[in-house]
Amino acid sequence: MARPQSRGGGLNQDTVEREIRSMEKSVARYNVEQIGSIPIEREDGAMRILVCQMGGMARPEARAIKIAATQRLIKKYNINVILFMEINLNWSKENSPANLSSWFQEDREVRSVVLHNTTEDHVAFGKHQPGGTGILVRHEHLQYAKKPSGDERGLGRWCSWPFYNNPNHTTRIVVAYRPCKTKVKGLKTIYINNTNGTCNEKEYRAHQ
């Protein structure tokens, strides 16, 4: 469809103003006052968890912006564990040393686990692979982190990491990404990738 233009060849001013008003309404709807507060100082022995809905990190330009924003929160609130959803990246097509930990350049040790849909790998898809989850563990809590695990069906729907700091107790942190049904059709939609003969809602709930 041709873009509305004025007689001078530029964008139609009415269209521009309409788009601006629409954007302002969206911003006003989501930029609400903060509920509660988070102390800047973390208590000794406490674990802070940051949950990140990334909305795609396959493109280096978008990834850099999102990683920088995440790092600011990590440093400000002294976060120990970061959970990632919808990374949208086929990790098998990244450079071999690249992983979630390598995106966060730190002086102290960090480790990570990432999963993506490995059941459908077509050259036409490139690096973009809908869905995917990951966990990043930082610094002193690594001494309690044991072997991580993930979605055994290869869909990257969830991964988890157990922590042992008591001989009689284990805490397992799980991050999961559950796609919603959509009217959009296509092989690369997240919903289709998670339901195309490999998973159904009943099975998904059974693992939650």
C-alpha cells in the first residue's frame, strides 16, 4: 500500500499527527507510577532475581541496546540470577565461543544455560529462531549452583537451575516461555513451533 503523501511529496501531515497521538496513548498506558520499591542495597546472603522478557536478540544492534539496559539494572540492584525469555536466537548459528555469559563482560565469573527450538533448523531461518529461554548466574552464588537442565523435547520452552545451600533442601529456579495462541499463521510463528506435532497444552502444563 502506498504511503499517504502530501502534494509536496512528503508524508501527509494528518497521518503523522494521527500516528503521534496513537503513540502518545500507548506511552501513557504503559508508563504508569511504580508500585512499591526495591532497596538499592542487597542484604548479605540474599538472592536477587531479575526476569527479562527480551522480545528478540538475534540482531546485534537490538541486542546491544537490551544488554546495556539489563546491565544497568544488574549493577544498580546487585542482581545474582537473571532469567531470560523470548531470546529469539538460534544459538547453533552463533560463533562457537558465543553464549549468554559472553554477552555480559564482567571481571568475575558468570555462567549461563540457554535453550532454543532445535527441532526445526532450516537455512532460510537464519539466526532468528522464535522463543528460547536462558539463565545467567553471577559471582558468589555460583558456588551453590549445580547442573542445569532444560526442555527435553528440544523446543527451548524452559530451563532450570538447582541451588544447594543446605544438605536437606534444594531450590530450583525455572524460567519458562509459554506462547499464546495467535491469529497469525506461518511456520515461523512461536505458537506453531511449539505445537507442531511435538507439544500440546496438556503436556506443557504437566511440566510446570
